[in-house]
Amino acid sequence: MKLAIYQGAPTDGDEAGAFARIERCLAAAAAMGAESVVFPELFLPGYNRPDLHSARAQAQGGAWEMRLSDLCRAADCGLVIGWAEREGGAVYNAASCFDRSGHKLAHYRKVQLFGPMEQSVFQTGDSYCLFDLGGRRAALLICYDVEFAHHVRALADQGAEVILVPTANPAGFENVSDLLVPARAMEMAVTVAYANYHGAEAGLAFGGRSVIAGPDGNILAKAGGGEALLIVDLAAVSAIEAGALSTQRQDKRDLP
């Protein structure tokens, strides 16, 4: 299976522009043989736009999801994307995964809300989400979630092999993509795909440096500070010898 991550400029409320980029990226990734593309956090309607989150949030099965499904089917390429979800009076920082036929495989709500902006707008998620993708057991986290080792461990304990992470990591926190994401991948012997923004939105600058880290902690692909579409063949991950993988999950001891 070939997996892609897209690093792009923030959408800043421009839904038409966002969907045009999604269509373009899906077509480009499919042309290079990718089965799925991971996009950043809150790509719809934008991350640093709390004025839009509640106003534009949509329910599952709404117009955004229907259009995303159609784009996947047309491109023959799946996607993972972050978006603002509404359920009744609650708004969630959510992510969904669609396969190449447009079928929704998974939906997840962010558990670890970051900072006053997110905490003032969104409700917290309360469950993990695992599913099959390209013959591998996959899971979703969103941005800050992956910085907490116990969430990655819980997913690994449930059989996750690949963790897909839409993110909106600000500039100044590059240690997350440079250090924490590879560490989380290595500790739990999982592949982590971390898709960030570059540029700025409503005064908030993002750090770029999107990354795919393999289960041995090595970097499979990494972006710099501009637009990028990274593609990795996960067959290379399957070739990593078991002796090169951490056994921390099995060896962990808890003191009384």
C-alpha cells in the first residue's frame, strides 16, 4: 500500500479553494499509486477560525462528507481529513477516513483539545477508532493526541499498525514532528503519518515539517516549510526485521 500526506497552506474559510485542492491532491496521489492521502486538521473550514467552527460545522452524512466521498470515487484514491463536526448542540474537532470507492471507513473526535481556542469551541471525544486500510490495521488521532504516549499505546494494544494524524502544529513546536512523532512510532512499533500546514492563518503561523515515521523510528518521508505531497510505500515497513523494533510495549512494568 502506498500512503500519502499532504502539507498545504491553511484554508482560512475558503471552502471552494479547499475542495479544489483536495481534488487536485487526490488526482496527483492516485497517479503515483497512492491508496490514501492524509490532510491536515480542520481543513474544513479552517483551523484558526473559531468564528467559523460552530457556524459552519456539519453533521456526519452532510454535504461535506458527500462531496468528499464523490471526490475519492472520482480519483480512485481515499483520504483522511480533519473537519468541524456538529451533533446537536455540540461541535467536535473531527477526522474521517474514506476509501478509494468513497465509502467512509472511520470517524474520530479529538480527545486532547489544545489551548483556549479549541477548548472554548469543541467538545472532547471519548473513544478510539480502529479500522482496516489497505490490508493493515489503522487508527486516527488528531494533532495534540499523538503527543500523549498512552493514546498511542492504547491503539497499539488494540492492534493498530498505522496511525494517521491530521495536525495543525504551530511554528515553534517543530520538536513534535522532529522528535515526538518518531519517538511515538518507535516506542510502540507503529507507523505514524503526521500531516501539517505551512504558512499562516488569522495570525497563527504553522511549522510545516509533516512526517511519516516508521515503526523503527526512522523517517520514511519528511516535508520542509512549503507545500508538499509525500508518498511512502508501506511495503518497505513490512520488510523491517522484527529485531529492529522496540519491545517496550511487551516489556513495560508497572510499580505497585
